[in-house]
Amino acid sequence: MTPEYYLAHIDLKAMAKPDFSTMFVDPRVFKNLALDLSRPFLKDEIDKVACPESMGFIFGAAVARRLNKGLVPIRKAGKLPTIKSRITRQSFLDYTKERNSFEMNKSLIQPGDRVLLVDDWAETGGQLKGLIKLLEKRGAVIAGISLLGFNRVKKTRVLEEKYKLRSIIEHTLEGERDLTKPLA
């Protein structure tokens, strides 16, 4: 499907970040989204699909199911209900310039696992870089990155240059976006 197809199903008037939950109510749109996020990686060697909460869980689960691969859910810090010694953590600076951390159960990734990283939107690349560091320090190989939206700017270009990154919607917005105003 085209970017315009998906844009018609996203609430772009939401503040700070578009509201993607409106994409899931129509099963045809949701099915097409899973297909389009998966399609560039159908022939690639992938062991697992990793995704961050919260929207990433929905996108990642759909892609993992489509590719028939295991799912590695990555949580925001402090949310994992397990023993701290079994958790690995990585901090990052997000698109709002706030420091955050991701965590996952160490047992979910084994050295050499080829991982497809799936998320909704990359504005500055900070969150993606944090996710990549978390996975790579466990020994994962990033086989690819699949996104609904990608802001193709200087800060994010390194991700495209180093990894097989595919997105459905691409835009270019240099500088800082006013997060109190809608994207549209």
C-alpha cells in the first residue's frame, strides 16, 4: 500500500506524536500494515522479531506472526516482572530529549540471533539507537529495521547506512519539531 493509504488511517492531529491506534480498528488496514512491514524481509535470515512498548508491541507482534518468528518484547525500565539479575538495560535520549531506558529479559536473545527490529516511528533515531545497543550487547545481529514512519535527516542517516532499514512513510524535518503542535 502507499504512504497515503496509511496516512488516511492515522490521527495526525494528536500532539507530540501521531496516534497510530486508529490504524488497528479496520482489519484490512491492520493486515496490510503487517504485510507491508514484513515484505522487505521475507527472504532474509531472521530468527526473532524485537519490538519496544507500546505501539511497537502491536506492530512487532503482527510482523512476528506474519514471518512465523519468535517475539522479543522490550519494556520501558521498571516494568519487567522478573529478578533484576535476569534483566539487561540500556538508556537512551528520546525525541523529546528526555533520558529513558529499555529493559528485556536476558534469556530472550542468544549470541548470534538475527533480529528484525520493528517499531512505529523514528523521529530522531535516539530510541532506535538505544534498542540496537540493548540487542547488540546481548550478542544479537540486527538483520533489519522495519518502521511505519522514518524521519530521514542527518541524525537518522547513520541507521540507514549501517542497517537494512525500511519504512512505509518517509519525511524530512530538520531541526526541532514543536511537540505541542500536531504533525499535520
